[in-house]
Amino acid sequence: MATERTLSIIKPDGVQKNLIGEVYRRFEATGLEVVAARMMRLRQDQAEQFYAVHKERPFYADLVRYMTSGPVVVQVLEGEGAINKNRELMGATDPKKAAAGTIRADFADSIEENVVHGSDGPDTAAQEIAFFFSGAEICPRTR
Ligand code: GDP
């Protein structure tokens, strides 16, 4: 399997629940390396642009409101098959359908407030990483 990078976000509910360390622990326990990280509060225009693919969905306005409701922690994860590994750690979008032991099954309150985001494929991963981080902000491990 190839080494990949993926974009992860601990969403406002995850930060509110003090789950930053717990989510990072799961990344590290599964061998994913954090190679860039930032805490920030998304502006309305940033959330709108990030989720533009969902613009026509009925939940879009709520989603943007939720994503701007508090700080988030954004990170780039690197590792073998990182995109799918992170999706497996996260679990299904709807926590009621998420497999036991996944982040969303363990901590999410609803299909909207579901604690984490993770890129769903190589193209979106590249786009989403570039949305948040310049090349110089990514710090591959040297030891
Ligand atoms: P993800 O890749 O698993 O995060 O899922 P999607 O890309 O389909 O949706 C993006 C985000 O929109 C989800 O993580 C949820 O926060 C939110 N979302 C998705 N589906 C729904 C829905 O049916 N209702 C509401 N209120 N929010 C949703």
C-alpha cells in the first residue's frame, strides 16, 4: 500500500468535548503520523467553501453554522493507506450506523455533530490539504 496524506478535522463538538488528545491517540495508535496541525475558528466563507460540494443539500446551512460554532483542530495525517485508515477510525457519517469502537460510534451525538472529518479519496485529500496548509507548513518526519 502506498504512503498517503489525508486531511482530518476535529470538529467543534469534538473540541468542546475535550477529545483532541483521544483522537490524536487513535491516530498514533494506528500508525498515522501528524505532519501538520493547526487550531482555528473557521470563518463562514471558509466553511461554505470547504463544504461547497453539499451546497444543494438541505442540511448545508446547518452544517456551515455547526462548523463555525467553535474552534476546530485541523491536521494532515501521513501513512500507509492513510485515507482509508482514517475513515476506518472515524466510522460511518451517522453514528448510529458506525461500527463499534470507531470515533463516531464512541463519541458522536448525531449525523451532523459527528466529531471528525476525514478526506474520502485521493483527489479530495489533495484539495483539502491545500485548502488549509501550504507546502512549507507540512513537516514530514526526519526521524
Ligand atoms: P463524511 O464524509 O462522513 O463527513 O460525510 P459527508 O461528506 O456525506 O457529509 C459531510 C458532513 O455533513 C457530515 O460529516 C455531517 O457533519 C454533515 N451531514 C451529512 N449528512 C447529513 C444529514 O443528513 N443531516 C445533517 N444535519 N448533517 C449531515
